[in-house]
Amino acid sequence: MRFVGERQSHGDSYDLSVAPPWRGWPPDDRQLPSVRGLVSADFTVVGGGLAGLSTAYHLLRYAPGADVAVVDAGHPGAGASGHGTGLLGPRAGPPVDRAIRRHGPDAARRMHLASEDAVASALELCRALDVPVRTGEQLVVARSPEGLARLSGQAAACRALGLDVPSLSAAGVRERVDVPCQAGLLYRRAATLDPAQLTAALARACAAVGARLYGRSPVVGRSGTGSGSGSGSGGTRLLFPRGELRTGAGVFAVNGGAGALGLPVGTVAPLEVHAIATEPLKPAAREVLGEGSGASVVDAARLAPYFRLTPDGRLVVGGGRASLPGVVGTARARRDDRARLATWGWLVERVRGLHPLLADIRVTHRWTGRIGVTLDDMPVVGPVADAPGMWFIGGCGGHGLALSIAHGAYVARQLAGGWEGGWEGAGGPSLPWHRSAAPTLPLGGVGRVVLRRYLERLDRGVRKTA
């Protein structure tokens, strides 16, 4: 397999796109104004990804006429929402067998069913926004001893909970996708899509129904206002490089950026993950990789590669090393750069092993994205303790495509109910993982070292088995 523009000399380098192959990437953030001077809003959404934009979109449905502002440090989709691999499938929190052990069977079942509802909500939103979606199955397969052990535990748990997640033999998997494996699980409610296109469509829809969108506006400080700045009796003051925004309520939809803003939501670690995309495949290769069934494939082993086809026949592959990025310009960051190249190369080798028809395919795109991960694998969706009227969304652990949309709708309902009733809230929580904070692990000093070593151990393990 070759990268586009690969030079076969000592000190090889690669001349290829370092962004995803999504249409219209990257958007022009200069089209959006930045926050300047003193601005106010009933609701402010910090973060222009899928979670933030879903919150704004649903707020204007539940509270028509409200003044809603969306602010982003760059532009909508500049973060994780524009860098995902486009697999839409059910999963919230840890795998279902681990969820049973930690939270009990009733909670584990509720979590899985809520994630299926999230997939359905995402598909409904795509239809409403006219975003193309390829519905199909999601296969979780075992290709190593570790993967088989994890898959067996998940299959038993699904049976115990009465979930509609049938087991597949190796032959059953190969009927759908002709790749080597030992067994699989079939998730019927799944799809694939262009995540950047969905994010852009959602941003346009928010603007069309009255939301004000701001770009190039990183939050540099925050405090309580002490008096109403929107329609409520309290609020939050957000500071930006060239302005200030006072808001009655809203949401920090910043995922792994919580630590940089000093939000008291526990530890949502910002991990960097890797992906590649190939040139459009020939028809024979597309057929063996599941074009007919629309299936996506996820390996049951941790960090092992997962893949799906795009509408134009490219193979998108993610997985491999997850890292806690170092500070730019430091020795640690330079080591991360070398490890990033090695991980992309490792993904290429894994693609080569999927099928002989892929032996000479070219890779045209490679990129990284940031996900937010908590110590217990559970998302954080709840009010922020020291910011009156403000909520937080984050920590989906790489399963945020469906969950982010569902979380935005959920938070919007809570905020809209409070707005109509004097900020008193919209009733009790309904999400199985509603909470205001994750467990804490300081990401400086010893805590950072411990997390890095754990991630490096996982990386070594997957390289041996995948």
C-alpha cells in the first residue's frame, strides 16, 4: 500500500491531505463574526460542534423567540465533530457486560436502549436537514483472542438483557463483509454519514431559525453576573479576547476542553485518535467490504481498527494509538509527532491485511481528532456547579455522533423548561448517565504520567494482537 506522493528514499515523508475527505472541508471561519464589545443573550452555547449546535437547534424549537448565541473558538465543526469517521451506531458508556457489572442489569439495559434512541434521533435530524445517510448494520467482530473474549462477554450480556443484538458466526459476518474474523455481533440500527456535512447543515439550520453564530471567539474567562443578563434572575459572564457576553443560561459543549476552561466537571481527558482514508476503491473491493449491505465494522478489541465505506467508495479506517497530547513545541510533543506517523503507518498495514484486493490501494487522507474520555467511560451531562444556569456536555468516549445530538436535545428541554418557568428547571433527569461530574484524575504531574503509561500499554497490546 502506498501513500499519495510517498517518496521511496531515506527519510521518507508523505505528501497527502492531513484533513478528512469530507465535502466542503474546511469551512471558512472568516464568514462568522467574533464576539466584540458587550453582548447579551438569553442562552449561550459554547462550542460549535454537534452537541452545541443540537442544543441551539432544539432550544429554538422548545423556546421559540428566545435569543440564542453560539460561540466557537474556531468555527462550527473545527473540532471532533468535523474529524469523526462517520459511524453512527448504538453505544453509551462501557460495553454492555461491563455496564452490568458496574451499574446493574436495569441500568445497563436503559443505557443501551437510550443509545438506540439516540441513533433514531440522529437519523430523524438528518432527514429533517436533508443530510445524506447510508443506513445499514454495524458489525462488532473478533479478529484476535482478546477480541473474541470481549465479544463473548458482550454477547452473553445482550442475551441476558433480552437485547436485539444477535450473534454471528464467522460465516455470518463474511456474508456481509468478506474480512477474516472469528465471530461477530450484529447491531441492526446503524448508519454511516459525513459528520462535517451534518455539522454544517445543523449550523445553517440554527442560523435560519434565529441563532447568532460567532467564530474565532475562545473563552478566556468566566464568572457569575450577580444579576439577570438575559430573561432570568442570574447568569454567567463570559470573557473573550475582544468582548464580553452576558447570558441567562446555556451550555458548555466543549468535551475535552473542560479542563482548559476550569469547569468543575471532573476529568474529561482530551485524547487524540487517528484515522486514514483511501482513494475510491474499485467495484470488486467495494463489494467484499460491504457496499451491498451498508455495513460498518468495529473490532471488539480495544483500539483495534474499525472501518466503513463512503458513498464515493473510499475506505475510512480509524483506530490505533490514543494519546494525551503534549504542549506544542516541547520534547513530548515531538515524540507525539513521531508516534502519530507510526500509528498512521500501522493503520495502513492493518488495511493491507483486510483483503488481497487492498494490497496496492493508495491512502489519500490521514488525520487526527480529539475525543473526550472519562475514567469510568460514562458521559457527563448536567448543570455546572459554579456557573448559574449553565450545563456541560462531554465525555462520550468516541461514541459521540449519535449521543451528541441526543444530549443537545435533552439539555435544550431542560433549559427551555427553566426559561419558561423562571430558570427553575424542567423536571427530573431522564438520561441514565445524567450527572454533573466525572471521577477526577489530575492531568498534571503524576496523574498525567499514569494516564500516558496506561495508554501506551493499551497501544502495545493492540499491536501484538490486532
